[in-house]
Amino acid sequence: VQLQASGGGSVQPGGSLRLSCAASGSAFSLAIVGWYRQSAGAQREFIGRITAGGSTLYADSVKDRFTISREQVKKTVYLQMNRLKPDDTAVYYCRLYYYGRSEEYWGQGTLVTVSS
């Protein structure tokens, strides 16, 4: 499995961006996909995840601003980010994994910069 994260860029505070995480390989439909971010000098933090069935979970820091969705046919998961703040500036990563299995895959990261 390979993951390709894309969609990062620069945006002003209050703006929006949509990140994509495209997967290659099989069994995407059974996978959980999570989004994480890492800002300079900080540890990587969990943002949210979506299960194979479409159930989502979000960190408190992004709840009500970020939305995760998935398109099974395209093997892609999206992270819609609204009302962005400077504190959202980070490299964003997607992670694919499965319940009860140790294997996991990470995308290469995409940079989001929120600045006026």
C-alpha cells in the first residue's frame, strides 16, 4: 500500500483547505484512515480518523472545523479544514491501518501554512 497526501498550501486565517490521501493497493475498503499533523518542534498529533464504515472521530482541537470523508471507489480520504487558524500550521500526514493488525502505512506529508 502506498499513500499520497496532497492539497496543502498557504491560506489566510479563517480560510479553508481540503487535503486528500490517495491509496494504492488492495483492501482500502477495510482500512481505517487517520490524519495527523506535526508542527515545528512538536510531536505528531492525532487529528481524526474515519473507519471503513464511515465512522469518524476528531481531536477536540479541530472538532467542528475539520471533516473527514472517504470515497471508496477512488480509494481516497479527504480532510476538509475550515476556519483555519495559525495554530493549524503543520505538516499533515495520513495513516492507513486495520483493526487487529499491526501493519500501517503513512503518507509523505503535505504542508499547511496559515498566515496573514
